Amino acid sequence: METYIFKNPDETALNFAKFLARETANKPNFSIALSGGSTPKLLFDILAADFKETINWPNIRFFWGDERCVPPDHSESNYGVANERLFKQIAWKLAVHRIEGENDPEVEARNYSKLIISKLNLVNDLPEFDLVILGLGEDGHTASIFPNQMSLLESDKICEVATHPQSGQKRITLTGKVINNAETVAFLVTGKSKAERVHEITKQTERAQSYPAAHIRPKGDLLWYMDEAAAANL
Ligand code: 6PG
């Protein structure tokens, strides 16, 4: 595990963008599973503003680690956020494979699983992403694997339907085995509200074992890109 700590969210997002530029520079068909929520918004804005000419966009194939079961133009759509803040800002024709949140959740979980299998190489009999970007919830969830649905970590499926424990919103999520089969998993976490979870999870405390994010142990590299606020308890 490698941790990279920066002064503030802007510096964190900027350095993560530089990491993406390095990783994708000479790797055609580079597959990235994007995370959702608010943290990636700053990354998308910085990529659109300062990396249009820096990143080899035709090299990248965009997927999602999870998606809310809402239409693509809904304010809560993870695809919708990336499309507005990044894809629409880049003149390139991009390879974007969104989760169709408007579909029946069980049908879409199956469909997206088939899509992933058709697009990625199989390693250990599982699709292998080059990079899975993850956020961290204050309850220790990641992607849409919540603490009351730990079985999604060990599911043999590629994608499953999850349910947000507070809102009841249906989600589609990659399962833990697929996330852990990635070449690289990078957590992108900012803000003091995440500091205690970050401490518990990176130190693998006993309490952390009840958090899904603590069970993300990829066969490849595990990176944490954080600001000082999120890393305050390290
Ligand atoms: C989602 C995410 C989820 C998110 C965390 C952190 O669809 O909401 O994939 O796992 O990354 O909840 O969200 P914030 O970045 O908004 O704190």
C-alpha cells in the first residue's frame, strides 16, 4: 500500500490527474472504473481544465465501479457527473461504457457484467481492470458495497444490485472480487470527515474489519491519494 498526502483537495486532485496521465501515456485500451459521489468532481474539473492536451484520451476506456439506479441525466448519476464535468469538455471521441441506471437493476447488473467480460481480459477467471478508482464513505463503504451488505465482497458475480442503507436507493456495484482483481486500486479521499475511517482502514484495526473498504486488498497496487485533512489521524 502506498499513501500520497497533499495539502488540500485541489492539490490531491491535481496530483491524481498527473498519476492518470503517467499511467495511461503509453497503454492503449487502458481500462478505468470511475468512482462516484462528490470527491471525483474536482478531479474531473481539473482534468477538463488542465489535462485536455496532456492525457492520451484515445488510450482510455471508461467504466464505473458503481452507479445509482437513476437516469443518466439525473443529478445523482455518476455517469451524468462525469459526462457534464469531463467528457463533454473534451473534444475527443471517448470510449465510455456507462452502467444504464435507468434499466431494471437486476437486468442491468447482468448486462453490465456481460459487457465487462466482453471488454476486459480475464485473470484468475475474473475481468481485470487496469485501474479502479474508489471513494470512501464515512461508514466505511466503497463503491456501493455497504457495511450491511458485506456479502458483496465475496460474491462470484461481476456486478450486483446494492441498496443504500439510508435512502433505499438501488445501486449497481462491482463486487469485491472484481475490484481486488484490478492491476491497481486507488482510493481518492479528502476531508476531515473521513480521517478516522482512513486511519482504521489503512492500519487494518479490528474495528475496520466491519468496513467494506478495509477488504479492498488488490492483487496489484493499492494507492491512497488523500489531503492532509483525510490523513490527519495517520
Ligand atoms: C457513490 C460512490 C461512493 C462514494 C463514497 C464517497 O456512488 O456514491 O461510488 O462509494 O465514492 O460514498 O463519496 P463522496 O466522495 O461524496 O464523499
